Amino acid sequence: MLPSQVAFEIKEYGKRNAQCHFGVRDLINNARWHELAELILMDKQTLGKVYQNDPHGRNGMLQCITNLQRQWFDTVYFDGNGNTRYNPSKKAIARTESLEHTLRRVGGQWSQAAQGASQVNPVVNGVGTIALP
């Protein structure tokens, strides 16, 4: 690979990395756990295709995704029908509670997706454990 190609790849990687992290950060900041769980599962499924000729890159990205998953979820999986199922971690539950408390205090509005995440019944339906009043 020519030096100019290496520089281009590094620059493009930085752009993709910034875009990807911004999206994940937005999902976490807004407690959109279902969307984050779906993103994690889909990313894990596509790693083999994206890093087909780069096992080192694939393993590094898998470790990154796994670390993200462990931080915000106790479990994340597709059920037999292909539906996303997850159990948020204590950290995710605390994030949701903190966000709800802040929004109640300032009288703000929460996105519809975030509201849905906070109303999931605990493990009864296998979708999540957040059930706040």
C-alpha cells in the first residue's frame, strides 16, 4: 500500500469511527437500549463480511463491541423468531433512572423511543428489566 493510501485509510477510519461513536453515544445518552441492543447484534453479525480478509481487525472490533455490550447489558440475543432480546445492566438501569429524574425535574420531554425503553416489564417478556413508575 502506498503512503498516500495509508494516509487516506487512516483519515477515513477516523471519520467512520467518529460517526459510529456519536451514534452509540446518542443511544446511551438517551437510554435507547433496544436500539443499542439491535446495533450490537447486527454489528456482530456483519463483522465476518466487513473484515473478511482482516482477522486481526475483526477480532479487535469484536472485542470493542463485546466491551460495549458488557457495560450496558447483562444479556443481548436474538430469540428464535429473530427478535432482539436483552436485559440491561445495573449501569443502564441507573442511566435510565437518572435521565427520568432529570427530565421530571426540568419538565422536559423524552423521546418516544426512550419512553418505550423505560416501560419494559422486567424479564416477563424477555425484552428487558427496566420498569420504572
